[in-house]
Amino acid sequence: MITSLNNKTVKEVTALSQKGKERNKKDVFVVEGVKMFMEAPEERICGVYVSRSAEQGLFETCGQKLAELSYELVSDEVFAKMSDTMTPQGILCLIRQFHHDLTFMLENVIKERKLFIILEDLQDPGNLGTVFRTAEAVGASGIIMSRRTVDVYNPKTIRSTMGSVYRVPFVSVEDISPVIKQMQEKGVSVYAAHLAGKVYYEAFDYRKSTAFLIGNEGNGLRKETADCADALIRIPMEGSVESLNAAVASSVLLYEAYRQRRV
């Protein structure tokens, strides 16, 4: 059992939770909690840490999976140091990062009527995590993010995905504009959520391969990015509200596409 706060492993896990550079260097990320552990693909788990006081209770809820994997027992004090949450559940694990392929995501877009969400420079981990959950809920084919978008492996983002990060393909790209053009050439219609949109979002047919563009929480989409879209669409709002939260706007659009495809 690890009992020292100065243990090398403890320092490494703490650094992985706090520093994106360390996560990318080691090609792993940290997840906490019973749900995230239970839903994690076993082949991607490369380390499991359990707090001493939680060990017995964890075997009652996830004993079979724990028994199949080796884990390191740590003191409660050490686990608190490693944890990124205010109320740790006593289990933490390291997962190998995902490396999805954009070319594969864009295969057979016309035949399969794929649905994508494209995010430019989102900065709130909760927003990004919520987009992942919604994307999975509507059966989206993937998420494309600009490099300036908040780190998907940020512990707050990971928690917000509630496990969807394991199942929804995603890629980060340096420049979104050429990717949009590539998607359009393959037959994907791209719609930008934009305050300058003159037509409400319900007016379009999203039953074919579709992608929605969502911009930064404060500044929206860059002009050069919005200009690449097939159309600027607007979500109607009453009162003095000028715009919706990025995750909410994404949900509205994704669910409209889902609704149309279910009819």
C-alpha cells in the first residue's frame, strides 16, 4: 500500500491530473469514480488506484472488474492528494488516450447519413463534456474540435462527459476551415449557429449527412470559419437573451436533426 505523499507514482498521477503536457507526453488521462471506471474499456486501462477506506465497498459495486485488473491500494491521505474531486469515490484509473482518424470518420458520409458537431475554441470543460453526452444521445458520428478548444482530457471535461468520451469519436484539428471544405466535398452540409443567421434552424433538412458549427462561448465563430458554412442558422429566442450557452445550442440543433431522422 502506498502511504507516502512523496511516492513517485503519486507525484506522476497528480501531474497527469493537473497538466495537459504531462497527459500528452505519457499518452494517458485520469478518470475518477465508479461510473467512469466501470464504463472504461478494459483494454485501455493502464493503472487503477483504490483508497484504503473504499476498498471493501468498491468490491460490492465493481468487484468483478476489479478482480480482473490489478490495482494499487493507497492510504486515504494519498488518495486525496491524487484526486481532483472534492468528494472522492475512492477509485481512480489511468486510461490510454484515444487517437481517432478523421479520414475514417468521414467515410461513407452520403450512404450512412452521418451527423457531426464542429466546435471552435470552446473554453468551458462543462460545455465540452455536455456536447459529448448529447452527441452520444443522438447517435452522432463524431466531434471535430479546434486545437484551441479546452483539453478534452481535462479532468473536469472527462467528468462532464459521464463516459461518453469512451464512445464518441473525436479529433482535434489545427484549422477548421479546410476540414469544413473537405466535408462539403464529400457531401456533408455544414450549418453554422450564428447571430447573423436570417433563417431559423427548423427550416432546413438534416436527414442527409450534416454538421453543425458552434463557436466560442464569448466570441462565437470566427468570420473565416462562419463564411465556410453552407448556411447561417439562428435559434429563436424571446426577451433580452442574445445567445444560448454553447452546449445548449449544440443540444437544440443535434436534437432537431435526431427528431427529423426519427420521423
